[in-house]
Amino acid sequence: MSGLVLKLAPKERVLVNGAVIENGDRRSRLSIVTPDANILRLRDAIHPEEANTPVRRVCYAAQLVLTGDTDPEEDRLPMLRRIEELSQVFIDPDSRASLAEATEALLEDNHYRCLKSLRSLLPREERLMAIRPS
């Protein structure tokens, strides 16, 4: 995770290695130089009741690892299976690239990058879920 730069809005909260940090009254930038730091913007967090679609469930699983609520070793195989299931639905080249990056990141224990890759699928999933067969 070296080289990650977070740009925080006033009063924005971020979770860093299990600690909630709140920004002050002004915009600021944080440079995260520690490798393997677990980072989650709380405004991007998925709440349990919002994990109600296939992509959101996989994102939520990655998020639980980042928050320290799930053991990364125990969750790796179930997450890989879920990503494989998503690859059966998302067959366009952009989605495939996102899923490949998520898989690679997961195998490298980079759950932040995995979550970031999976989140890129959320708009596509929303569009697919909006289409109802008649």
C-alpha cells in the first residue's frame, strides 16, 4: 500500500488499521507509506444491510478484512469463489479486467486494491439489476 495518498474533506473519517481517524476543519492530504496498511474511507463503507447484491456482498467481504473483522486467510477461498461467480455474469472486457485485478490483488493480500477493483463493478451491477425481464 506504499504511496497511497488520501485527500480528505473536512470532518471526513477514515479507518486506518482499525483506528477511526477524523479530519479537521480543512481539506487535507495524508500519505500512507506503510506497506500493507488497511485503509477504508467510512463514506465508502458498505453497511451489512446494504450487502444485498452479488457485487456488494463480495465488496463487503473485502471490507471486513480491511476493518479487521475477518481473517484474510480464512476468507481468501470464499472470496475467490465469489469473484469467479461474478465472472460468469460480467463478461465484457472492462468487467473482466476489474475481476482479474481483484483476483490478483486478493492473491497478493492487497484487500484495499481488491475492494477498489470490485467497486468499479457496482454501476454495471445496478444497471443489470434495473433491467427486469417481462
